[in-house]
Amino acid sequence: MHRKKDGTPMTSEAAEIMEKLKDKKAEYEAAASTDSSVNFEDIDNRIINEVLGPERYGRVRFQGSGVNTTQYFGSTSHQYMPSGSQSQAEVQRLKDQIVQIQASIDEQISQLRAEAAVREAEAVAREAEQNRKYNELQLQLQSMMTMFQQFQNPPS
């Protein structure tokens, strides 16, 4: 806000706006002292937008009515836009990266399938061994039962 040489606001309207800005800042500071989750990122712009409203299209706040964004900031949109060849190179790089990732995933899937097949074969072998031992124990038990019955009932 513009001020006179003695530091006072140029108009009563400017004084009111400055007072509102100070009050809002005090509100945010009070909220921050009681609530640690208050975010102070870009706080000044938020306070200005609350008091003065959003920025008007094509104008730069605090720079007077004759200054537009292009005059103040310059025309920079072309600086941030990549050229066609840069875009194509980036697209190709991303495609290559996708192919690499897909190949890696395919390799991991093959490896996991092979490991699963080995584990399944081991499980089948364990089951066969357990069945063999079970059958062996069954035969031993039958043999013992036969001997026990013969001992209980001796031949006459």
C-alpha cells in the first residue's frame, strides 16, 4: 500500500485495508500458537486474497492499473514449453523405460513360476515319502497285531 512520507496511509480506504490485513495476520498467528497444524506456507498471499479478493485477470496487484502480467513478468510461456524434438525424445525415453520395466517384470514372473514349480515338486516328494512311511508303519502294526493275537491264542 502506498504511504505518505510520514508513513501514514494515502487514503482512509488504504488505512482500512491495512488494518484488515494486520487483523488477519494476527488471527493466523493466534491460530498457529494454539494449533500446530496451521500451515504458514504462502500465508501472505492467502491473507491478501481474503481481504482484497482474488487477483483480477491480466493485472498485477500493487503495480497500478496500467501494468499487466506480460509487462511485469515478461512473456515466458515459450520458455517452459519443450520443443517438438525434446517432447519426442522424452516420449521415446519413457517408452524405452516402459519396455525395460516390462522385461524386468516378465523375468521376475518367470523366476517366480520356476520357484513355485520347484516348491510344488518338493511338496509332492514329501507327500510320497510320508505315504511310504505311513504304509510301512501300517504293515508293521499289522504284523505286531498278528503276533499279539497268536500270543493271546496259542495253538492247541
